[in-house]
Amino acid sequence: MACSYMTFETWTAKANAICERKFGVGLEDLADGPSRDAFNDGLTPLEYVTEILPEYDDLLGSFFSEW
């Protein structure tokens, strides 16, 4: 069941903001993830970023450490 208190657009914007704070890049900068499925399954934006996208932590961490 989708998050009934926000639209998919609002949900995506919140997930994007979390991703930008954590990784310094937005969702649009990463490979397409199953965001619509996560929304429809009732995950919060934080749950989506935390549970679905953790593999980017190592990838982006190594990228930014080269600067």
C-alpha cells in the first residue's frame, strides 16, 4: 500500500533530499532504482534510501575520496 499521506512526487522529493544529504548527489544521478515499487509497498523515503541504495555508499565514498 502506498504512503497515503503524500504523493509519489513528494515522496520522491523527500527521498532525493535524503540521498543528497547522505551522498552529495541526488537520485537522478544514480542508476534507476525501484522507487515506484518502494512507494507502492509503503516504504518511507528514508527506508528506501537506507534499505535499497546502501551499495552506493561504498561507490560514492571511493569516488569522493579521490578528490
